[in-house]
Amino acid sequence: MKKERIIDSMSRESYVKYSFPSGFTLVHYPKKGRFLKAAYLSVGFGSTDLQGNFMGKPFSIPEGTAHFLEHKLFEGEEDLFEKMSRLGASVNAFTSHDLTCYYFNTPIHFQASLDLLLQIPIKPGYTRPGVIKERNIIAHEIKMYQDDVDYHTYHKGLSYLYPKHPVGRDIAGSLESLERIDKDVLDFAVKSYYVPSNMLLFIIGDFSENEIQNTIETLPRFYLDKKPSAQSFYPEEENDLSHQRLISHQDISTASFSYLIKLPASESRMAGFNKSINYTIILDFLFGEGSAFYTHHYEKGDFLDFSADYSYGPGYGVISLSGEGRSPFILEEAIASCLDKPKIANEEKILRVKRRLMGRYLMGFNSLSGIAGNFTFLHHRGVDLFNYLPLMEKTLVSSDGHLFKGASCFSLTMKESL
């Protein structure tokens, strides 16, 4: 086992990283004087991991498998959720495009709750009848998502831009794909993805050295043995400069819109991270609350809510400019004009944006869940939490003509008479 202490000079925070020969990683992030302690057990297996190779053989699994497995491992017949709750822990889980995470925080009985959390991939409690029953539960969840106007608007645009890549699919899958998820599929996912080299245990709070040592010494054997891991593949997407308007009609008082731009995938995980910092700065400069665009259209009453975001992962990169408003077509035209000739040459304003974003990031170190969430997200993308601030500080904003070049769409949900 290798032990490293990592210190960040900018935030004055630190953590200790334990790397095991099996590939398993345990991180202890000390937060002295905190009442709560938390643990996050994450797996590099998300909704986009649908095709790949395992032990020399290609495989394909149904859409929604990662999310389905999260439900069954955390809320299976063993009902670890209930057991941990009885110990005083607040428990939850989530599945994203890139990972699955099971976590809890608690003021008492931390080790007992952690022992239960660590059992999740070791003793899957689901049964064939239980899996069949779960299909109905998740089908209801999918229908609830589809009834959410903002989600429907965004996802319609995303699925249009990504007809091949699974990022264009619903994280929970579809009603059709649910019928193809059975116990054998879940068993395969556990065997191929829930392996030590693909997992991270992140613990944060006020721990003594003895508590940390006890956690290490009592780790189940599962996390110490090397196991083969799946290698995911992602289909390549074509890209062009076309723009499409997608309109849905619902009986709603305010239109919901998402202007999405499909960008080239990054060549590496670090390149993707660097690009995300660049776009974070640029999007805040062009469309953030202090921008000329935001101020002008908010004061005119064109939108009630507006946000700009860049998301990326293996095989994809997408900008989303989303919100709700009474003048969606005016906003579509204004966004297109702003993207066509972005004016971002003002170095003083860029510097102010960077300082504001860095300050916001530093504030996040006051939150246990914020630290844990950011660390987990970045770890599974091969990036260290403490890389963010130095990289943002030294980033020279790129403003070349290809910044926003890619297929785009304007997805809109509104009343038919609007």
C-alpha cells in the first residue's frame, strides 16, 4: 500500500491518499471540528458504459443498467439503506453518465455504517423476482422524468445531437430497455465494473489516526484482491455545422428552452478537463449573471431563468444554454449571434470572471458534500481536486473561431398558441 499526503497551497486544504496493489483507492480528507462524518463509495460505471471488452470478449448491455444496478444494490433484499438509517446515517445514491456513487453522512456509528456500505458490491442481495419487480418501479421513475418539462426539453435536444453515443439516452434507460435488464445482466455488470481498480472510497470529517488505521485494517478482502476490469467503448459521432429547431407543445404558462451545441470530443481526460475550464470561464463571461447578454434580456423580461453549462466525457462534449422565458425565439437569435462572433478580448473582465469563479470554488471547501462530490467526479476523470484552482488561474482563454463550431439545436417546449 502506498500512502501520499497531498497539500493545496491555494486552499490550504490537504488529504491523504492510500493506493492499494489491487488498484483500489482510499482517500481521507480531514475536516477538524466537524460534527458530521461522511463516506462516498464510487464506481467508474455510468449510463454511457454500454459497450466494451471484458477478459478479451466484446459485450453490450441494455440502456439504464448502471442506474438499475444502483437501485438493486442499495435497496435490495438485504435493505442496506434501512440498516444504515437505523444507525443514524443519512443515506443516498446516484448514477450519472460516468459513475455510480453510494454515500452517507452521520454524527454517530460511522464505522458500523461504513462496514455496511462496503458490503454493497460483495453480497448483491437482488433476486430474479426482485429484478422483475424493480422494472415497474423504475418505469414509473422514467415516466416522472418525462413529465418534467425542463428535463424533456433538454433531453430531446441532447438525444437529437447524439443519435449514436449513449449520452443521448436517458440515464434510467427506456421502458423498452428495462425489459432486457435481468439478473444475469446485473451479475455481469458487478463482475466487470465493480472491481477495486475501478472504485474509490472517499471519507471526510474529523477522524483520529486510530480510526483511519482501523478502517484500513478492516477493509474487506474484496477490495484487496486484483480483479479484471471491463474496458468501455464509445461510438464515434459525426459532427457538422447544421442547426435544427425542435418544438414540442404542452399546456404550460412559460416556455422551456435549451440551446445545445455538440463539440468535438477531447483526445484525453486531461485535455477534456482543460477544455472544461476554458469553457467555464468563457460561458460565464458571455452568459453569466454579470454579462451584457444576461442583463439585457433579463431586464427586457425575455427570460425568467437562464443558465450556461459545458459538460464532457468520453466521446462527447456539449454546451447547454437553458432556461424559461416568454420570448424564446428572440433568445434563440440572440444566443446564435453571440456565439457566432463572441467578444471575449477584454482581459480585465476575463480576470474578474476568473477571480469570481475561483472564489466560488474556494467557498465549496466549506461543504463536506461539495468537497466529496467534486473529488469523486474529478477522480474518475483522472484529475485531482487540487488541480482546478492553479489551472483556472493560469488558463489563457482561447477565443479562436472554432470555439462554438458544431452541430446545434434549439429545443423548445411551449403552448401551441405562443
